[in-house]
Amino acid sequence: MPRKSTLRKQNITGAAVIYARYSSHNQKDASIEQQVAACLAHAKQLNIPVIATYEDRAVSGKTDKRPKFQKMLKDAAEGKFNYVISWKSNRIGRNMLQAMLNEQKLNDYGIKVLYAEEDFEDNAAGRFALRSMMNVNQFYSENMAEDIQRGLMDNAKQCKVCGAIPFGYKVSKDHKYEIDEPKAAIVREIFQRIASGNTISEIVRDLNDRGIRNRLGRPFNNNSFTGVLENERYRGIYIYRDIRIEGGVPRIISDELFFRVQEALRMKKNPRYTGRRKGSEVYMLTGKLFCGECESPMVGVSGTSKTGDLHYYYYCQTQRKTHTCTKKAVKKELIETAVAALIAEYCLSDEIIELIAEKTIAHNKEALENSPVGLYENELAAVAKGIKNIMKAIESGIITPTTKNRLLELESKQAELKAKIFDAKSNIVEVTKDDMISGLTLFRNGELEDKKYQARLIDTFLLAAYLYNDNSLKLVFNFTDDKNSINSNLDSFNENGVIKESEVRISKIWWR
């Protein structure tokens, strides 16, 4: 309820109009009807008859190009009323200068502006309070993006649509994801064809020949598939920023099909796997295993024994080409499984996971410090100081065209710098230490006999491995620290790369 007005004691005559505006930014705001009701109650308290209402619906207060607001100014110039009653000062103008200038314009027409929820006395103290409130409104305007983002986060927690709609979905009546057939059938077809070995180019050509278009209504191209094949929403996961809700989106494809496609994509992206003949071996340590004697790369080779069996090895490149190195070949199965076992035992220990998380956070911090964000933020602080100084001048009654132009110029620069800061920060992967630790701990769930798991360990952690004639093995990992390498020996593993029962379990003795 509006509080009791001090204007009630005064002799008020003349007619009033009500101005109401609603921006409909999905924020918590009073509706047009609520604003009008509050203004009518306030007019009744003041015993002022209301002769008209001007309403701008779904129009931002950042601009004066509001149809009903302009009509009200025109009628004010013609002397059709004596008062304008509005819900709050932010209905008249979103920033302080705009609201004050609009109010001054109405005052010049002999019109007094009243606020149903911000009733101030017409004296120096009242005007100061009004300017202070308008300053708050200006802050609100500058932080509108943050307010909208908070609204979006609230929507996200309810699994409502935020952002672009993926191909195969549409928006339901309650603003949630809903399957859009037959587009969803196209999504299933795409996944199934990729899993079956079809190339992206083949599928793109076929879809375009059939007249099928992407979510933007344009022909498909290879880039169109980036947002389709790796989108976990298709397996029923709602995703918005750091919010992930299982079952928050209607499922279009199965988990099995999704992960089969991810594996196919990984094989295509990894240069070690490209151009590979069906049935040929994958050498996981290619480019990472080196001869400890001459430091040449050890490359994958195969050979047939006297019995006709095919065997796979890593061979020193120098020894193979020039025979000037004494390093012997090593069985592929032995070295790959042994390296994977050592990585799992060392890199997935609590101590090293903690270390990797700390190093990652430190790297991100350094990247942020070396980015232009700091320069932009310093410049933004200087601009904010300039705005503050102009606001002080305005509060002192100094309002000139130069003051207005300078303030608008600074506000424009402020918005530009905020956008630059946002863009610069978006290029830096922000992750918490706890998230890093949780993600790395998940690696412990694999089975060392699984070749895919071995490949993941090697790809993720290993920088280089050096194998010597005495079967000693040195592993160097891709995190920078004095603990980024270990020494072991292949003699502790059997020919399949499994730790020998007679040997001590892989322990800290090997790397301390």
C-alpha cells in the first residue's frame, strides 16, 4: 500500500494523468494494471481526479521513443492536465539524467510529476531523495544484463528453454523443450549413419539433396553437425552454463548410440587413427614413445613369425633406418599396458590429482592476468569515475547540453568496455578446483584391460615415455612440476603388460 503522502496537507487542484510502462524482460516487475491501480489509489489519497491513462506495454525505459510517452508529452505541451502520476521514477526514465530531464520538461509545461511509491516533498531534501532514487535506477539499468541472467538461471533450474533451440526440438506451451517430429527423426538418422561409418560429407550431401534444412532454415554443411553430434541434450540432459539436469529434456537418442558416435568422432579427429585400414592396429604411443638410447621416436611395426602369427612392436626409428642404435624392439601389448598401468597408479593418486587441479587453476589465473581484461577493467574504472563526477555536478544543479553529451558518451563507452570484458573472459575456461578433482577422479572407474581406457589415459596425461636397453622406463607427464616424471622398469610386467605376481604392487617406491 502507498504510504501516506505529505502532499495531502496541501491545497491541490487540477486534473492528473497516469503514465505506466512495462518492459516485459521476464523480470519481477509490476504489471501495467498493478501500476495503474497504485497510481489511482495515490490520486485518491491526494484528491486529484484522473482524466486519462498512457500505457506503454513491452517497451524499454532506456529510450524516450515510447509512443504513449510521446503522446503524453504532446498533450502536456497543450496544457490538458496538471499532474503526471507514475508508479516509480524508473517509469519516466531508466537512468538518472533521462528521468530528470523528462521531469524538467514536464515542469516547463507547468506539469508536476508525482510517484505512487516514491512520494517526495517539493523542497531541496525531497529533490535530493529523488535524485538518489534515480541514481539507483541508473544502476539497475546498467546491471540489466545481470538481472536478465539471474532470471535465465532461475528458468534453467526449471528446465525451461534458454537460448537457441537445437534442431529436433521446439518450445512447449510451458516454455520447455518438446520433441519436434519429423526433425527429431532426422537427428536419429544422422547419429545412426555416423555410427555405421558414413562420413559427414556424405550425410550433408544427402540431406541437402532431399531439401532438408538446418535449424536456421539453411542448407546443411559440415559445421552444422558440430552442434548436433556432440549435443548431450539429445540424450535427455538439460544444459545451461554450469547447470546439468538428467532427464530435463525429452530424449531423442539412446546413450549407447550417443557414445558410439562420440567414439567415431574421436577416431576421426585423432591423426593417429585417420587413414587406417580396417583391421589394422592402433599404436597408442605413436609420437610419445622415444628410444632412451638415442632419443629417436619409436614407431609401430608388425612382423610375421615362423609360425605365421602376426606380432606388433615399437621399434627405434634410427635402428630401423641406419642400424646405428642398439635399442631392441618392444612388444606393443607389453609397453602400452605397462604405461597405462603406471599412469593410472601415479596420476590418479590423491596427491597428483590435487597437484594437477592446482596447476590448472594457476594456469587459468595466469591466462586471465595476461589477457586484456585487466586493462579493460582499469579503463572501465576510469569511465565509472568520470560518470560519478558528472552525476555529482548534476546533483549540484549543473545540467547543460555539454554535461548531457559527455555523460551519454561515457555511458556508451562503459557499455562497450563491459562487452569487451565479457568477450575476453569467455575465451578463458573457468573451472573450480573441486570440479577438476571430481573430473579426474572419474578416470579411476576404467578397466586397464580396456584399450579405449588405455588410450584415454595416454592421451590425457602422457607427454613422453623413454625406454632404455635395460628395460628401464621413464614417463614424463604434461603437467609442469618436479613431480611430473616417474621411473619404472618393464621387467616388473609380464609380456601382456600386467604386473607380475612375484613383483611388489606398483608403489611409490618406483617414483620416489
